[in-house]
Amino acid sequence: MATEITLTDQFIDLEHERGAHNYHPLPVVLDKGEGVYLWDVEGKKYFDFLSAYSAVNQGHCHPKIVQALQDQAQQLCLTSRAFHNSAFGPFAAFITTYFGFDKVLPMNSGAEAVETAIKIARKWGVKKKGIPQEQAQIVVCHGNFHGRTTTIISFSDDQVARKDFGPYTPGFISIPHNDIKALESVFSTNKNIVGFLVEPIQGEAGIFTPDEDYLRNVQQLCNDHEVLFIADEIQTGIARTGSLLAVCGNCSCESSCLRQPDTFAAPDILILGKALSGGVYPVSAVLANHDVMDVIQPGEHGSTFGGNPIAAAVATAALNVVKDESLAQNARKLGQLFRNAMNEYIKNSDIVTLVRGKGLLNAIVINDSPDSGTAWNICMALKENGLLAKPTHGNIIRFAPPLVMSEDELFSCVDIIIKTLSTFEPN
């Protein structure tokens, strides 16, 4: 008897035939989302424990964000920045006040925002620091993930993203993450450094959280050596780690921590994306104060869609949801509950060696080689049990549910995870 071809099979086969093979997704075809839940084309319901890599912090299809999209789309969608529009100015005032900066340069994707920050830092170095033309250096960290454009992969040590795509863009120095002595050393021996680009918590590398005082020490070193501190908060920002920004330290804030210098490691350039729109529309942003942002002049950088009216309306609504629904505080509380539960399981586990993270950005380390298929197989089993997650770096599973999750829903997910993991424990 011939095997029945399911709807899932049909969609996957069509994508495989007609789409570029630049991703390796779990074999599930999603059709609907609401809050913390997703449904596939067969009607099966899942907990989302990835949140589109932290783009859906506000939950799927949040009604206030969707309404903002609909309202603006019926009025004005796009003019390009060749003209002013009635949405961008109010958004620029809103987001700069929200995060405590003077100016914003809007883009669409996270990678575009990183590229923007690199350009700003390099020109700032030439105009404000007197670095010779084409000599500006930017320090980055081993294990970083800032995107996959040609410039960004030039300073990546992820060979999957990098190999065969050269020649590479020069101008970057890579040092270990969470190593303040290495940063001080490179600053002291190279006078052409204009910026230090860093993820406050390394996401793709496996949710590596630095020492408590690392970011404040980074800020101080950057100040001392006249180097721009560039914080890539594309994944960690917008309440994901239990604060509005990961650079906010340990305060469960709902607004900028600039008034709390003891906890806030203030970056000179802040890069945002993903949850800036709640996953409803591509929006990213680079924020800085006048002395940095004003080096950019007309014609030197831009995007047809950057700062468009829909993006402005959606991002404003998305940020209001974060504040109105206390999502940073919820992420902080639920994240601690999650790590407590997983640490209790790990005490008697042979398959899981470690849980780490902050807020609702967490990962478990599977007791197997990164080259093994164990983490992938666990994610496949989690899918069968109604929870969607994805491995990173082979033997690490990232867990990042929408921040609108309730305590009861969290513990339902913990039960699914523990039940699934227990089937992989050695007899």
C-alpha cells in the first residue's frame, strides 16, 4: 500500500524543490499562531519555545500590534525617505525617549542594523578621533553572531557561515568574549580602534552569559580609550533577559536605565531588531547620541524601506506592549523558575549537564559531542510532545518562549521538556 502524502509532506517537498536550501528547519509546517501557541497545517498545537529567535517576545499576532499594522497600512505604507511622512518623526521621538538616546537611524533587518553601526563607528573614527582613512579597526568577540552579510561573516569564526564566501572584509580584531584583560590589551596596543561590537549575551554561541561586572568594565575601558561601545541587543533586547536591555544589568526595568548608572552599562551605539516589531514586520534600529550619529550625512547611508510608516507604527505598538504588560518583569520571574526546575532535574540527569541563561533566554547543554545528533533528536521528540525548540552549536538546545507566557504554561512546558529528556537518559 502506498504511503499517504500528508499536507506537511506537500509543503516541505514544495519548499525543498523551489526554495534555496539555506536553512535546516524541523519538519513541521506552521500555519497559525496566537500568544505562546503555534498550530501546524494538520491542526496540531504546540508551545513555541523559540519565539522566532526572540522576535516574537510579545507573543504571536498580538492584537494591538496587528491593529497598528492594519490601521497604518490603510492610510500610508511607503514614501521612501525622499519625503517626510507623518509617522516617522513621532516614532523617532518615541524610541529615542524610550531608550534614552538622542537619535535613531532605522533599518529593516538585524544584519542591516549591524552594518549601519559599523559604518557609523568607522566614520566617527575618521571624523572625531582622527583615524587615517581606511585604517579604522573594530574589536569583536570569538563565537559572535551578528548576521550573515559579507562584512559580518568576515569577522565570524562560524565556518558554516564563512567558508567559501571570501574574499573577506578587513578591519576587525577578534578576542575572547567575557575577557576584560584581552580587551584592555588590544585597546592599549592599537590606536586605530574605533569600536567594540559585542552581544551582551552570546545567543547563537549557546547563551553564554558574561560575568556580572563585564559590561560595566567594557563601558569604562571604552570611555578610557575613546572607543565606541557598540551593543548588539538584537536578540537580548526588548525585555528578553528580564530587563528592557541586557546592558541594564540586574534591574527589572520597563524603561531606560540611564538614570541608574550603577547597573546600566550605557553603550555609545545600541543595535535593535527582532522584537522591536513583535515579529509582525521587519524593523531594526541603531540608536546613538548627537556626537556619534551626526557624522552621518545625506546620501551616505539609507534604505528604501527604513523608517517607513508601517514600521514606525508597528514598532511603537510593540514597545508599548512590552511596557504595558510588564514583559521584562515576567521574563525575569519565569526565567528563574525555569532554571530552578531544570537545575533540579540536572541533579540526577546523565543527558543534561548544564542550564544557563538570563530571563527567558536559556539553553541546556546536552551530554554528547557537538557532532552528534542527540540534541536534534531531542528537539524532534519535543516536537512530537507539543513543544518547538531548536539546537544550536550541535549539542546545545536554546529555550526562548514568548514573554507573555503564564506561570502555568511555563510549568506545562517544563513537564514536556523533562518528560522528553527522561526518554534519552541511559538505562
